[in-house]
Amino acid sequence: MLKNPALKKNFLSVLGPGLITGASDDDPSGIATYSQVGAHFGLGMLWTMLFSYPLMTAVQEISGRIGRVTGHGIAANIRRHYPAWLLQLIVWLLFIANTLNLGADLGAMGSCLALFVGGNALFYTGALAMCCVTLEIFIPYTLYVRYLKWLTLVLFSYVATAMIAHVPFKQTLQSTFLPHILMNKKYLTSLIAVLGTTISPYLVFWQASEEAEEVVDHRGEHPLKRSPEEAPGQLKRIRIDTYVGMAFSNLVAFFIILATAATLNAHGITEIATAQQAAQALEPVAGHLAFLLFSLGIIGTGLLAVPVLAGSSAYALGEAFRWRIGLERKLFRAKAFYGVIFLSTGIGFMLNLLKINTIKALFWSAVINGAVSVPVLAIMMWIACDRTIMGDFVISPYLRTVGWLTTGLMLAVAVVMLLY
């Protein structure tokens, strides 16, 4: 435990892009996915959180290193070193996946807010979308990131929900450390959805771009290729930030699966059709407090994730087309960059006019993210292993092995799912 206030302050200052990236990973799409697998398979998929932790930490550390070493995000590095067609393919796939994910998140947030105050869920969806856009555009990044850090605390509502439920301790340990994998389409689809929501393309783009932005926003800091003397401290910071952020993300996801398995699945509720049902189904089996915590968590994590989704699209397109980019810039100095944030959020809201089933939209957005992540991870690994781009800071053998293993795994799961 850190008893010295100075040490506490120093540790908290280390946490930034990695913590926010990890927390935003547990967005309403992730919550819906974890809730569905918890309801349908019970404790049977708890092992995925332990399994995915080293994979996602490696992927996010690599993306953070790229941003800090080169001073540019993923898209800018593709533009500078690879064919234009590849850049266009990657950034537009990302924009489409992010917008679908964002729309599903907004819909879930609006539906849950309607549970508390009544009224029209679509109206609340629009109001929340406008709130997210306004905050992201008009609050400077250095101040905004502080709010995002504190907003991560809402994720503890899912830990509390699990604590309220009656959790079978022995079975939980067995399911976590002794996985039982089923070879059927439902299980494999759920598996790629879980992997797709934990290892999402937007997280890779966001963390790299935020590390590059940190270089610009902090006087005296430089890309590590230009100032290698800064490397020991910065690379250690990235590692700590990423490991803590991803541990936080996976721990919360673990408790979401555990809570829904111990409540919904244990009481024979194995299918979730709407966002309201996911929360309301908890009330008769786990109590009103569990229902409140679960619902508030969806709203809170959405407020955290929507800006990250829209922001990662804006960074990717801005870097691709050489726009002025950065959340620290004023609106009139980065019109196109902020225009993408507005457009992506606006399209996401309009998708809700189609009245698509919210939980199914959230679940399938995770599946789409899983498929899109394959080319994104592959190009990220090419960049990170290329000495002409990274100089002396090409990634270590460990990161190279785990990074390529993750890329291959995502490809294999997607292929097997299609075959089944």
C-alpha cells in the first residue's frame, strides 16, 4: 500500500492513456457481450478473461510504444511507410466498426436512462450523444482526461453487483483455471465476440494517438527516436499504465460474467433480448441494488467509451489525410478532426432510428470488431518490428511473439466461426 502521498500522486500521474483505454474497453458493447455469455454459458467463459490478459496487454503496450517512439499514431505511420490503398482500407474499416459500436453504445445508454426517469429512450440517446460531443470538442484534452480517469470508477459497480449475488466459489475457480471449450457455432461466435470486445481496433488506434499527443502537449518531451535518453522512464511508464489499465478492464469483465452467471443463468435466464431486460432481469434474483448498479454502469461506461470511439476514428482519418488533429486544439483550428467526431456520433445516433435490438447490436458490433482487428493487428505488428520506423526501439522478442500470436488467434477464431 502506498502510504506516502507523494508516491500516490506519482503513481496516479503514471496512469493515463492505458488506464482510459482499458476502462473504455468495458463499454456497453463489452458489458452486453459479457452479460450474454454469462447468462448463456454460466461460469463457462470466465477463463477467457485470464487467457486474454497477456494478449491485450502486449497489443496495447505495442501500440503505446509506436505512438511514443515515432511521435505519430498508427494511421500516420501507415501513411508514411505503406501503400495508400492499405491506409484507406484500414481507416475506413475502423470508422465503420467504431460507428456501429458507438451507435449500439448510445442506444444502450438511452434505454437504461429511460428505466430511471421514464420517457422516450430515443430522446435520451440523442441527448447523451450531444453531451459526449460537446464535452469532447469544447473541453481541452489535459482537463478532459482527468474527468475520464475519475469516470473509470463507475466500473466498480459491476464488482459490487457480483458481490451482492451468491457466487459459487469452488466452481468459479474451476471455470477460471480449467476451461471447457465447446466446438459449436454459438460458443465460437461468443468467443470471437469476447475477444473482439477485449482486443478492439479502436483501442489500438486510441492509445497510439494519445501517446503521440502526450508528446505534443508536454513541453520537454519528444519522440523517443529523437530523444532516446527519455526512453527508460517513458517505456516503463507505458508498461505500468498498460498493465494496470488492462488488469482493471479484465477484472471488471470477469465480474460482469460472474454476476450474470450467478444470477441470470442460475435462475434459468439464458437469453437476453434488450438492454432493459439485461438490467431488469437482475432485480428479482439479485435485488434492486444490483439492478441499479448494473444500469448505472452501462450509462457511465458509455460516457467514457463514446468519446474514445469517436476520437479514435478522428485521429485515424486526421492522420491519414494530414489534417490538424488533437483534442487539445480549439475547434476552429481542427475543424475536420472535430467534424469526424460529430459525424461518427451523429451517424451512431441515427442508427438507433432503425430500432435495431440494442443487445444484439452490441453483441454483433463486438463480433465485427473481432474480424476488423485482424488486419489492424497485422499492420501494427509490421510497424512495430520495422527498424526503419522504430529505430533501436523495435519491440522485444516477447512482445513480438505474443503480438503475432494474438493476430493469428484472432484470424483463426474468425475463420473457424465462419466454417461453423
